[in-house]
Amino acid sequence: MEGKFEIVSGLTPQGDQPQAIEKLVQGIEAGKSHQVLLGVTGSGKTFTMANVIARVNRPTLVIAPNKTLAAQLYNEFKELFPGNAVR
């Protein structure tokens, strides 16, 4: 695969995020086909997933339950991955 998924952010994972990132990455590397990341609104789920994407360095399909959330996720991922294609 060409390129690398690189996060551009002044933030670093905090609280439960590092452990969640590690467990999700391990699950992906182990071939798990289904995993769930649960968190309340504003808990940093998008940033956590961006870190997982950067760590595994694989193209990712993100599915949202409605257009409003899809647009929000699109904008956040565009900001976090300015050097990568977010469509």
C-alpha cells in the first residue's frame, strides 16, 4: 500500500483511549471481524478510531447511522488526516 495514514493533531490519546486503541488494534491484527467501541457523546471515539486507523495503516470504511453524523465524521477525519483521501 502506498502512503501512510498520519494524524495531524496537537492532541494525544488520554484516559481510556490508549487502552481502547491497543485492544482494537490487537483485535484487527488477530483477524477479528467485529469489534465495538462504546463511549458517551464527546468521549473521543472519533479520535480513538483515527488512532486505530493510523496504527493499522489500512483504508477504512466508516459507517454512520444518519447524514448528520456522517457529515460530522467526514469533517473530523478530513481534519485529522489532511494528507490522506477522506471521501
